[in-house]
Amino acid sequence: MNWLKQVKQNGRNAASWTLSKLQTRMGFFVFSVLLVWAKTLFVYGADFRWMHVSTPLQVVLVIINPLGFTALVMALPLLFKKSPLFYGATIVLNGLMTTFLYLNVIYFREFTDFMSVNTMLTYSSVNQGGKAAGAVSFDWLDIILWIDLIVLIYLLFRKRIKMDRQFIPKRRVASLMAAGFCFIMANLGVADIERPQLLTRQFDREYLVKYLGLGPFLGLDAYNTFTTSQVRKSARPEEMNQVKKYVDDNYAGMNVDYAGKAKGKNVVVIHLESFQQLSIDRRVNGQEVTPFLNSLYHSNDSLSFDNFFHQVGQGKTSDAENMLETSTFGLPQGSLFAKLGSDQTFQAMPAILNQRAGYSSAVFHGNNGSFWNRTNVYKNMGYQNWISGNYFNATGKRATAWGLKDKILFKESIPYLEQLPQPFYAKYLTVTNHTPFEIDKEDQDPTFQTTNSGSKYIDNYFVTNRYLDQSIQEFFNYLKKSGLYENTAVVLYGDHYGINNSESAELAPILGKDANNWTDLDNVNEQRTPLIIHIPGLQNGGIQHTYGGEIDVAPTLLHLLDLPSKRYIQFGQDLLSKDRDQLVVMRNKDWITPEYASISGTIWNTQTNTIVEKPTKEQEELFDKLQKKAREKLAISDTVNQKNLLRFYHPEDFKNVNAANYNYEKEATMKRLQKASSAANSSSLLAQKQWKSTANLYETNAPEETGK
Ligand code: GP9
Ligand code: MN
């Protein structure tokens, strides 16, 4: 029993050592900081599951990130001279920080997300969509968060901790705070190395908390919320008049040869991650890289576009999604989804199609639901179902760094897809063809030999292109086998470039170009992405050469579905319209037309790939006009979004979406879908098949599914 005595003795020694250190103000401060730090780490691990840390540097960042902010805040009470004030304020601050931590724990258990300033202010409205407030799950381990406070208060009352009357000079407090601040800055610097543009792009709340900690995240969020609310406060309903006039003047009409060609059909939008036009019809070592996509591209049943440009800014995928759903631009900085999406009034495709033509809707994606703030945005857009990474087993070899592999996503989406009432509007966001374009050997096509370009990105890119191509082919095979194909229009588009401009030296020879003569215009041209609208039975499709971009997809699709788009505030024009002006405006204010392009202020001749050195007077006038038009388009779109002007605008047959009506929890979603598709008059595929699942019709060669 000696060892037991020893343990007890050690315990007593540690307690009295701690107690002796606690007798000074500095000791009390340091101890309080360490306690809050330890509690934060406990929560990071026990509740936030370490926020998917994956590299050693991320581990270090997660461990140190609570320190700077906690020290900075906890140093404030040191400024009090009177000891009861110092001790009281320290306890209160510890209590406040613990409450904040605990609120986040509760919120996270319900929403798998962190509390933003907005959600704190409007928690009740958000909560209606989820479980009832009373159903919040408590855990007995939660007590750990509060024990220290109880013990400290007890020790102070029993005078086991004697209040130190000696106050700390202001200069020392200031240097302590400065040290805390420097720590935060250093943390930020290191985080930026691990995740460049973290602050400007603000991908995901989880990223911000993982890299910077809860405190700085809240500070940043408070700043965003404040600046946004200032801008929004200044908005007046009359501002919509000018916007409406602009949109009316820019309306290009529709093309009667195509209008209504997809009327009443289901719509599947397939977002081809980082997929560029340069891969279409590309042969590498004598083999087509994407034979299936090429066949769709050349089909008479497809409207394919070879001068289609991505127009994203820093919001990348989320900007592309925003343009396709709303035909408004992303923001000049950061992601609209992340910055404004939580309380934006959207007049977006899922709601429009639902209200005007009875479409149900769903998004399928293999990454976390909170990435790019999608959970909040999709509710505001009126998406009925959001089937994200946590619906699937996305562990081990089943996923890449960006989530569930595409072949598995498509296959495992079927039990949900077949239950959607028809017509449906379903979006698939693929991820496997995402930089750094790495997939397991087993997933690579052994018959395909990629380039040996000198750039690992390019060589890998074609390999994941091939994987993407096969996954789309498998999905199409299923559509045909299940009978969905005939009644479904499929829109496929590349969201933005995958290969950086910095790889042009290695890319040029693959495209049959001379790297030494590579121009800025080549960079822009190389950033074209494909758009293929495949409508079975269309027959008069073909490759369209009109210049356009992502902003134009929504009006094009609406017209194909026979839904006039004129009433909406959209900045794109129907790509099939004969009267469209072919001015493609990039998010950085560059623009391109079939004749000219403006790149960082230099004008190029699009046809000859040369700089217009000496413009004529007419040319100068034309360039000025185009420049003005491009800027005006972006500026008006930005005003609409930043000021949230659509809340003042009520298009015919459109009711504003209420986010509280949507619930994306897995269980609730499964129940909802089951209920809808089991009704006697259900229009779901499952009901059409007498409730015999079509999931077994899906064939994939994904090794994770076949067990090979
Ligand atoms: C993440 C995926 C990638 O969920 O959509 O986004 P990106 O990095 O391309 O913007
Ligand atoms: Mn993307």
C-alpha cells in the first residue's frame, strides 16, 4: 500500500504547491489562463473531434490557438487595483469564456457548426428548423467545464486563496497583453502558411476555428457582421428601381427554337470540380482523357459551349454555385456564401423551380455540410434536401482530402435520389478532381497512361479527370437502366480552373503551343470550362460558339424549362438567345468578347492573340464602352448582394424562402423522403417501380464498393 500513500502524498504536494502559486495575482492570472486553455482543448477533442486535423502543423495550431486570445482577455482584470475587483473580474471572465465555449458545444451537437454572431442573435429562429430546444443533448462530462470555477470560488470564500493586495503595474499588464496579441498574430502567420488566404476567403467556420481558435473567429465574425449590417442598414427599397431598370435593359430574350425543350423534365446539375475545357477532346499518349464526357459534348442531344468561361472570385466553388443558382456575381473579396449567405435573401433556382413548376430539390456532396457555409446558404436558397459528407461513410480509402470519392457519392446517392418527388432539381458537387489531384492507385485506370510533363499537377490532373469521366459514365448508365434518363436534363459544367497559370510552361507543349510565346490571353483562354446541357431527344443540339459564362446558366436553363426569366434580377443572358451581347465579365474586372479582351488593363485582340498597341479612335470608344459596361454589371450585382436588396423585391409568383422550414439532419431527411415517396400518388422513381429500389441497378468499378 506504499504506492497508494505515495500517490496521496504527491497529490497533496501538488495541491499545496498550486495553492502557494495562487497566492499572488500573477499566479492567479496564469492559472486562470491555463484552465481556460485546458477546457478549450477538452472541448476541441471531446466535442469538435479535433476539427478534422490532418497535418502535424495543424495539430500544433489546434493546441496553441486558444492561448494568445485567452491571455489577452484574461489580462484585462489585472488593470484593477482593488483586489476584490481583480479576483471577481477574473472569475467572471472565466465564467463568460466557459459559457461561450459551452454554448458552442451545445450548438455544435445540434448543427455540427460553430456559433456566429448572427446565430447568437437569432438562435431561436435557427433552432426551429432543427430539433426542439428541449432536445439538446447534455453529457455528464460537461460538468468538467464548470468544476474549476466552483473550486476557485470556494477557495476564495474560505480564504484558502488569500487576495493579493499588491497590484501589477500598468506597464507590465500592457506588455502581457501585447505578448498575447503577438501570439495571435504569429498564430495567424503560421496558419496562413498552412492555408493561404484563410482570412480573405474564409472557407469554413471549422477552418477558422481550427487554425485561429474560437475567440479570434468570433472577433472576425463580429467584424464581418458589423460591416455587413452597416451596409445593409443604409439600403433603401427605392434602390431596386435602378437595378430593375438595368436588368430590364439587359434582358436578351429567349430563343424560340429551344425554349421549353426540357419542359417538365427532371434537372440534374453536375458540378465538375476544377474541370477545364482543355481536357475535352484531349488525347494523351494516343488516348482520350475523358471519352465519355467527349461523347456527351458531341451528342446531338447536347447543347455544348466551347467559349464558356468561369467567372469565380475568391469564393471558387461557392461563387460558381452562387452564379448558377442566382445569376448574380460573387463578391469582389471573399466568398458570398461565407460572408453573406447566412441571412441573405436569395431568389434561387431551387425555390423558383419549386414554386413555379413543383420541383423538389436536393444537393449531393461528399464533403462536410458546413464547408462554404452551405448548410445555411442552401436553406436560404430553398433546397429541400442537403445530402452531405456526414450522410455517408467517408473514412479511409473511401475519401480524398476533399471528401467521399465521386464514384461512391454517385452510387450511394441513389437511395435518396429515387425517393425525390419528380420532377426534381438535383445537384451533384464532385470533389475527386480537386487539387492536388491525388487518388489511390486502385482508383486509377490501369489502361490510361498520363503525361510526363514535368509538372506533377498536370500529370495528376489527367488521372483524376479520367476518374471523373468514369464516375459520370457510371451515373449515366444508371440513369438509363433505371429509366430516369429519358425524362432528365443533365447540366454539366466545370466550376473553375484546376491548372494554375504558373504551370503554363509545362502545359503549353501538351496543348501543342510554344511555351515561349505563351501570352496573358492564353491564360484567360485556358481558363475556359465546359458547359454541356444534355437533353435526351433534343436532336438539334450541337456545339455553340457564343461567348458566355457561369452567370448565364440560370436564365438559359429557365428558358429551356419554359419558364420566362425576365421577372428575376439576373445578370446573365440566355446563352441561346440571338440578341445576347457576348461580353464575358470576370470577377477581377477583366473581360472578353469574340473580338477583344481586357486583361489587367491591356487590350488584346482575341482572334490574333496580340496586344492592340495602337487603337483607332473608334476602337478606343468601343473599349471604353465595354469597360464601362463590365464595371457597371459588377457594381450593380455587388450592390444587390451587399445591401441584400432582393428583400425589397417581389417577383411574380415568388414567395420569400423561410430557412426555418428546412431540416437537413440525416434522420429527419430519411423520414421525410420515405414519407413523400410512400404516398399512393407519389411521383418518385421508387413509387413508379412499385417501391422496389433501383439501387442495385447501379454498377461501379470503384474498388471500395466492389471489394476488389
Ligand atoms: C469543397 C469543395 C471545394 O466542399 O466544393 O471547393 P473549392 O476549393 O474548389 O472552392
Ligand atoms: Mn471548386
